[in-house]
Amino acid sequence: MNALSRRTILKSALSTVGTCGIGSLLSAQDWRGTSRRGSRGLITQDVQTTIDNGLQYLVQRQTMIGNQRGSFGNDGYRANTAVVGLAGLAFMASGSSPNRGPYGANISACVDYLLANTQSGGFVALPNARTHGPMYGHGFATLFLAEVYGMTGNPELRDTLRAAIKLIVDTQNADGGWRYQPVRSEADISVTVCQMMALRAARNAGVFVPNETVDRCISYVTRSQNADGGFSYMLSGGPSAFPRSAAGVVALYSAGMYDGEIIERALRYLEDNLPQESTFRGNNHFFYGQYYAAQAFWQVGTQRWERYYRTIREVLQDRQTAQGFWTDFICPEYGTAMACIVLQLPNNYLPIFQK
């Protein structure tokens, strides 16, 4: 089933919900969404050129031969499964799918690389790749594989995806979250949202996700909210910050919680604390924050979304290099993939971004 047909049949079954027992309300179809009318017009011709240049940069950087096929190099973070998964999502957000469309071969190479680097127990991580935390790589990679499986039904992905999801479920800690390593120890909101998006995408695709896992995650995220509406990094407390607060909203969306006072307070915090263009340089979490902020505003409706998108598209267009990439402390492939995902949200091709 292709993205367009999925978009036609997927419907939302949730309205305002509380914070208790949400997992019991969710079935596979509840995690699926509908198209957003009128947003395609936000991708003007010059924005499309910006997107095309970014995607072409990723094409040029991707290795298509040898044992590194599908990665973006073997230095720094370029071989990290998170970077490969995000690049795959950026290609798919254009409307391509494995072996179909302008970027079909690139998507297939991403899939092959991630499958080749799935460890025993379903851990999608390259042991020798540079990483800030391997569960980030696992989460982003699993999200991508779930989107591919949902679109194609490729049986070769099924067992790997189920094992990857089981690892996430089995490593959730007692508080309801996850941290850098696949063990039940500490948790932070950043790694937690990464796993929740993977769980949602997998459930969209028909992979079993226990309701209890979702319930515990909602409890963890809601307890992380501060009085100002933003979210702390860990349950032990701390100040709110824009990137992790955007991530907190998306974690709740991923669990099926789209409105209510918790969401509204968080959205007001994001609107009041949008990073200025002057803070782009030197902000190590700029793309991470915008990746989640774009999703947060995308779900709430036309006025807030369009105001945000018109602002961020100008910033991203201004900051794209002549070679088509965006710089980031992780690597330019990471920044470019994130920017292309944000700019292509109005396409509404990826089920994970649908309500």
C-alpha cells in the first residue's frame, strides 16, 4: 500500500483524553491519521528547490557500494544508524518508497544498511560507530524501518522490526522511560520520545505494542512537565528547554494524547520560546528541536502550524549552504536530513506525522 492510499484510509479515533489508562484506548487504527488540507501550498517553488538541493546532497553523500552501502561514510556520526534512519525518512517524505520514485534506491540502501547492522536481540546499532547514545540510533532506525514496513509489507522486515520493538518494550524502566543504553536504569525525556515514535510507527504497521508500555510512558512524560508548561530533562527536576519540551509534546502525541491542558500549556511554552534566527549558530540542538517542534505544531491546526512553518522555512532557506547541506555538530548529513523532514511535513506522506 503506498503513502497516498494509506493517507486516504487512515483516521483518528481520539479526542480529548486523560492521562490514565490511555494505552487501553489505543488500537492499531487509533495511531493512524488523516491528511491536512491546504498545507501543500506552503511549499513554494523556492522551498521545493531548497528541499531538492538538500536531498541531492544526501544522495551524493550516501555510499552505494561495499560493506558500508547505505551509510554516509565511516567517520564520525556518518555511519550511525540514527543518521541513516533520518536520511531514509527525509527521502520518504518526498513521496518515494523503496525502489520507487527518485529516491527509491537510496531508501532501499538505508534499509539494507540497518538490517545488516541489527545485532542479536534486535538492537539496531553499529558497535563501532560514534554515538551520543545507542538507543537514539535504535529509536530513529526502528521508526524508519516501521514506516517502510507499513508502506510495503515487506516480510523480510517483519521479524527484525518485531525484535527491535521487543527490545524497546523490554528496556523501559520502572518510571516509564528510556536512556542511552538498552537497559532498565535511568531515563530522560529525549531518549524516551525517540522510542515512543518507534512504538507508534510499529503499531501503525500492525506490530504488537503492549498498552501498559504506552501508559507508563504517558505517566513519565506528564510527570516531567514543569509549571511553565515546558519539560525537564529527567524526573529529578531541572529547567525547561525548547528542544526537550517539543520532544515532550511529540511523545504524548505518539501515545495518542493530542489535546487537553497538558498539551496546551506545552504549546504555549513553545510559542513563547521559539528560537530566534540569531541563535541558530552555536545552538547544538537546533535541528533536534525543530524536528520535534514542527511535529508539535503540525498536529494542532492551521493557524499555529502555518505561523511556525513560515518562520522556520525562512530560517532554513537562509542557512542552507551553496552545496545544499545544513551544518550541525553531529554531521551535515544529520542536519540536512532533519531540515528536509521539517520542510516536507506539508506533503503529509509519512504516516508517523499523521494524527
